Amino acid sequence: MTEPADRAVRASGSEGPTGADARLHGYIAELFCAEDELLAELREELEERGFPTIQVPAITGKTLQVLVRAAGARKILEVGTLGGYSAIWMGRALPADGELVTLEKSPEHAALAREFVERAGLDGKVSIRVGDARELLPEVDPDGSFDAVFLDADKESYPLYLEEAERLLGPGGLVLADNALWKGKVLDGGGSDADRGIREFNRLLSESPAFTAIILPVGDGVAVGVKG
Ligand code: SAH
Ligand code: DHB
Ligand code: MG
């Protein structure tokens, strides 16, 4: 693997397709999804601190950025901050008066995210709330006030998070979810609570009369549902 497209596949982390699809993914990533120094440093910092390196790949970050910009989003909610990698991608797509609220249960992850959000110059737009999203979400209001909700925390709670997203989104708002293909595990029956959570989320989203939805086969799968 020496071609630029192959290098881009590696830089995007372990998530994503293998074989011929991976090289096409790499082609897209190389052309459209270059990280700046700050995002690359954040990925390294996660590794150095021994935190999970499960941030979205750059191709997913850029996809989120394009989608929130297409939706004209001014107010975004994220569930699962980690070090702020995806929050920075989306935060950069916000207008001057835009805001992104992100929920994170680990104070250590939230502290790293604060550091990088500030260095990205996004501390005026991005606010990080520490706690379990299952408890914090019911307190988030008002209903219908968000233009996009991005789900990327505990997979077993995705079905619950979908209900909260439906409540919080206004007309035309986007529900977005990472790991909708779950490294292929959506194809198997049974499995862990996380496996079942993702499959149930996908089924609920596909059948929901509230959303027009699809899964984009980008990274580990990005579910997209437009409300209304
Ligand atoms: N969106 C991030 C990656 C998130 S990884 C990025 O792409 O950069 C998942 C994060 O969700 C972890 O930091 C984990 O601590 C957090 N998390 C897991 N369960 C949670 C819960 N119930 N409430 C809030 N955060 C949770
Ligand atoms: C994993 C990957 C993710 O993108 C995520 O949000 C959670 C877990 C994983 O590989 O286990
Ligand atoms: Mg994820």
C-alpha cells in the first residue's frame, strides 16, 4: 500500500470497508477529507493518553460537515464527544451564530475535548455537558429546537436516542448516527446488547413515519434521517 489512496485508508483508522471498496474510499478521503494539523494531533493525543481511538474517520467527519451545512444547521446536538474530533468537524460547518451542544459521560474525555475545542477556536460555539446522555437528554430542550442530532455514544441506547432526537429536531432536521453498519455485525443475528441496539435503531429508523432515511456506506456507516 503505497499509493496516496491507500495512505488515506490507513489514516482514516480501522473503520470502513476492506478490499476494492477500501481503495475507492481512500480515493475519496485523499481528495476531500484532508485533516488539518489540529485534528491529526487530536488523534495522536487520544492514543498517547490511552483513550479509545474510536473517533469517526476523516471521511465520516467530512460527510457530517457536508450534511449539516446542506441542512443549514445552526443548532446541533451530539451524543458522545470523546476528544471532540467529530464536534470540531461539525462545529466548523456552523454559521457565526451557530451552536453545538455535546454530551459526554467521561470527565477525562470531556477535558481533552475542551482543550481541543478551544484550540480550534470553537469554544464560543461548542459546549460540552458531562454526564450520562440517558439522564441528560430528557433535560435538553426545547422540543423541536435542533437542526441536527449526531449519535455516537453507547450503541445499546441508540433506540432511546432516536426517540429523543425525534423530539428535539425541528421540521427538516437531521438525525445522524455513526456505526450504522457496525463493521458488518448488522448482518448477524444475536450478539451483544450493542449489536442488538444498532440493528434495532436501523429498523426503527427505516420504519419510522417521522423520518425519510438511509444509511450511507461511508466509514462504518452513517445513518441519515430527515425529519418530516
Ligand atoms: N463522536 C466522537 C467519538 C465518540 S466515542 C468522535 O467521533 O470524535 C463514544 C463516546 O461516548 C465515548 O467518549 C464515551 O465515553 C461516550 N459515552 C458512552 N456512553 C455514554 C453515555 N451513556 N452518555 C454519554 N456519553 C457516553
Ligand atoms: C467502536 C467504534 C465507534 O465508532 C464507536 O462509536 C464505538 C465503538 C468500536 O470500534 O468498538
Ligand atoms: Mg462511532
